[in-house]
Amino acid sequence: MTDYWDPLIERMPVDELKKVQEEKLVQLVHYVYNHSIFYRKRFDKAGISPDDINSLADITRLPFTTKQDLRDTYPTGMFCVPKKMVVRYHASSGTTGKPTVVGYTQNDINEWTISLARALTSIGIGREDVVQVGYGYGLFTGGLGLHYGAEMVGASAIPTSSGNTERQIELMQDLGSTVIACTPSYFLHMSEVVNKLGINFKDDTELKCGVFGAEPWSQEMRQRIEKQTGIKAYDIFGTSEISGPLFTECTYQDGIHIWADQFLIEVIDPKSGEQLPDGERGELVVTTLVKEALPLIRYRIGDLTVINSEPCKCGRTHPRIMRILGRTDDMIIVRGINVFPGQVEAVLLTIPEVAEHYQLIIDRKGELDTLTVQVEVTKDVFSDKISDLMRLENKVGKSLKTVLNLSAKVELVEPGTIPRSMGKAQRVIDKRKI
Ligand code: DLL
């Protein structure tokens, strides 16, 4: 056991937890109203005064905030503290439009790290462990986030960042890494390099688990990783706007624990904005209860999930969110049908002959959208007869059609064809000019 197992907080009876949230929410609305011109204007426009918010149920009266608000007020227009209080900045890559900038006070960094320390403890990571941090260090929150979290539980952190894979593997062996933290797609790449070197994780390293996130990955992908490498694969979630990586599953692997004394979560219908009950799938909305520099009120994260408020088998009472398989904005519409890359992955990985590397290519021929799913097959399968390959293509196509309700062209490609990623994988290439 490590220092970050605090049963008084993590197993707090749900009613008490709600009281804690209520008190913090009431304080928060006054804090943002008094410290940010942005929030003051937003509340005034919605005809809401901080005094109107007295219970958790009142939260639905508050307006949402979005990534667009962060962009419109770039770089620091939503901050609630003077710049001299900011001890760190991170920023999103800004592939579309302006990047979003997140600032942290010293207390924000502490709270972020506590969240991760609790999370890492819940998967059994502590003083004995060596955590290799293969998330990017820099403006991206993955590297530094996991680094601080690992140190707080007393583990040794190795800041390898991403890339330079052979060197990573050498260090993993030499320093006895027991944990690898990186995107699942980068771990797949690392596994290939491990195979090429003629070694395997089970016999030649001390690795016992992976902390994988920053991009969607399916339950089927987890099963493959665990079976092929012999390690436990845990899901970690967070976004830069609410600090960075923050929450993981526990060893029961049954949903991601959200620390309710720090964050208040809701799931809403993405179209109507109405709050949905537990168990219904919708868009995740987060209110930060303890952040100082950039508190967010009802921030629409854009990820689709389900809340489960039942206490977990591990005894923790905080709510869980189920695995995130897509975002409202990475849904692609092909011939009018909604497709999530995560659905495609889940189908592909139920077919043993296909590998974990795939890409969706969308194009438009005349008026008609086309969806091509390129997926790698294993070396053995690729050297099979053409007729066998065609049979397999048909099989994959049929399985996709059943789930997606859409015909996709399937292209089986040689191992190594799909570009490998060091960070977040690019699963979708949309060539349509709309
Ligand atoms: O990806 C923070 C992070 C770093 C999380 C390391 C986990 C590990 P952003 O770059 O702001 O922050 O991207 C956040 O990535 O809204 C999701 O769409 C996606 N995402 C993150 N974790 C998961 C996950 C970091 N476990 C966006 N499953 C989020 C599915 C995830 N999607």
C-alpha cells in the first residue's frame, strides 16, 4: 500500500460526497463570478446570479462552456487568477484553429497530481514500481502529468517521452520498468519492435502493466494486448482543459473512477443539452470543483460515455464512466450513416486473422461517399492464396456491415503498411471536399 490510498475520501458514503460537491459548487460559482470577466458576462447574459445556485440540482441552470469559448478568449481570457499566480502552462496542438491554453496555479498542479496518485494507487502502482513515461513531454499534458503522478506515489519515473523506440526498450530492460504509460497505438508499435528484436515482454522485461489512453481504444484491443504481451492494460482518461490525464480504472477494470471531490460530472444529450440519467449514453460534461487558474463550469468535453454511480467492487464510491469509444465530433457521417472509428475497431479485432493496425479512408465518388477500411493482416495470412485473402475480405466486410449498417470496402494490407504513431494515432482520413 502506498500513501495515496485514502479510504475516508475514496470510500466516502455517496450522500456525504454529494454534500461535499454541493458546498464546492456553491463556492465555485461565486469564485468564477468574482474573478473572471468571461464568467460574469456569461452568467449575466443567462440571467443567473451565483446566489441562484444552492444545490447540486441547480447546476442545470448554469450555461455550458466549450472549447470554442477557450479559443475565443485565447490565450488567457477565461483565467480567474492574475498571471503571477500561474506556475505552468500547457497548450493543445491546435490542429484546427487556435490552440487552447491551460494555466495552473501551484495548487492546481498539486490537485492534478493527487488525482493521478490516487488513480495509480488504485491499479497497484507504488514505491516498488518503475514507471516508464512514454507520453510526449512538452505542451502535451501526458508526459509531465504521469511523471508527477508516478513520483507522488513514490515510484521511479523514467521520462523517455515518445519515440526512439529501440532505446526505450533497452532502458525498459536495463532499469526494470514495471509500468509503461503511453498511447495504446504507440505500445502496439513498441510491441512490434520488441518482436523484431527477438525478445518478448514476458521473459525479457519486468513489465507488469500499461497505462494506456489519450485516444480511444476498445475492449477488444485490451484483450489482444493482454493476451499477446502478458501485461495488464489499464485505461486512463483526461483532457488538457480539465488538467490532463487524471482518472483510471482500478484493478477490476470496470469503468474509470472520477474523483467526485474534485470534479462533478454529467452526461447530456448532445443535441438538446438535457441531462441524462445514469446508464444512458451521452456527452460528458465536467465541472472542475477545485481548480483555481482555469475553473470550468459545465465544460462540454465532447466525449461520449455512460455514468455508473454504483459503488465499485473495489469499495470506491466515486462515480465511474465507461470506456470512451468516440467523440461527438469524431463521428463520421458516411452516406448519411453515423460511424465511429471505435465501432470499426471493435469489429475488426473480433477477427483473429487481422492485426491491430487499421485506418478508415472516406472519399466521395460523384455524389456517393465511399468508406474503405484498410487493415493489416499477419504475415502468415498475407502469404496465403489470393482466394483465401478474398474470403477473409468478405468476412470482414460482412461483420462490418452487420454492425455499421453500411457497406465498406475492405482492403487487407501487408504488415507495416499503415503508418505507426508515436502519440495519438490518426485513424480516419477524410478525403472528401465538402
Ligand atoms: O489526451 C490527456 C491524456 C494524456 C489522457 C495521457 C490520457 C493519457 P488532450 O490531448 O486534451 O488530453 O485530449 C483529450 O483525448 O477528450 C478524448 O477524446 C481523448 N482521450 C483521452 N483519453 C482517452 C481514453 C489528453 N482513455 C481527448 N479513451 C479526450 C478514449 C481518450 N479517448
